[in-house]
Amino acid sequence: MIHRRKLKTIPQGIGMTSQGTRDRLVERLRGNGIDDERVLKAIATIPRHEFVDEALSSRAYEDTALPIGLSQTISQPWVVAKMTQALLDGGSPDKVLEVGTGSGYQSAILACLVSRVFTVERIEELLKRARRRFHRLGLHNIFTRYADGHLGWPSQAPFDGIIVTAAAIGVPAELIGQLRIGGVLVVPVEKAGAQRLLAIRRTEEGVDEEDLGGVVFVPMLSGLL
């Protein structure tokens, strides 16, 4: 069962940040192959303009990545939707780990769809900003940790699903180990000089891997900032 969260009154915005603009983004995503209505409803609900600098708010509902400072970006809405749809994959995960909080937008989308979101970020300033956004929007089912994402969150494992929002050199074995049997890891991985988005399901025998196509993410780095 998916536990939908009742959010605080969300700033609706005007003009290019209005609900109507958000709804038009949803229709573009639907036309580009996003067909999980739960994901589309979450995209329609969460105000992306709250996760970017005010100077960029008029571009918040373009289907493009945008800078958020500190050499990081907020992912393209289609990519967020694609990754979220792959994580759900027809099921109803209860407990999800996100590696790379960034702006907090992906966390917020997940918080509309699962009971508990655990998110890890290695850049302290980004995490502080994301925490303020979660509080402002009433997203109290998101739990945050300042840590190296390569390590996941071992004390909270196993997870029903894991999303990684930066490109790994290879499939992170530590994160596979924190998945329950049947759980899905969605991760961009460097392969032959390009990045591929993979959905990896842990099974009793090992893992099943599905290639979801090419993507472009910032690299997954070690250490804390």
C-alpha cells in the first residue's frame, strides 16, 4: 500500500510557476513515455520552483536540468520521473534510500509515494538548504544524513529501493548489499565513456539488470564537503 502524504499548503506560484505550468509539464512527460500516474501526480504536486534559486524560478518547469550551485544540478524532470517510475516498477516500496540529496527535489517526489525516504548528501550546505525546503513543505517522512553516499545508510538497511542521483564508475556493491531481496537500485553508471541509467533488481541468485538508456549526471564523488 502506498502511503500518500498530506503536505502543508504549498506555494502555488503565479505565471511561469503556476499550477497550470506544472500541469503542462506533466502532459509533456506523459507524451514522452512516463505512464505511471502516481509519478505524474507527484510531479504535479511538488513545486519545482521551490527547489531552485529565485532567479531561475521562471525556468523551473522546463524539462531541463538547472544549476543549484556548488557544481551541482537539479535533474531534468523527465529523468526524475523515469527514475522514480523504474523504482516503483508496478510495486509499492515502503522504505527508500536516495544517494545524493542535492536540491531535495527527487526526495520530495519520493516522499509523495513511499512511507519513508532516507537521503544522504556529502555537501553540507546543500543538505541544509534541502532540510529547510522539506520543513517548509511539511515533508516529515524524509530523513537526512550528512555522509559519503558510497556507504549508503547501513544502519537503516535493508531498503525496498535505492536511487542514486550521480554517475557511479561501476555498480556500487555496497548499495546492492543494502537492498532487500526483490528491491531495485536505480543508478547511472559510466560505461565505455558514456552514462547509462540502470535498474538493478536484487534476486536470490544475484541481480537482474535493465538498461534504461543514456543519461548525463554529475559524477559520484567520495568524501565530505
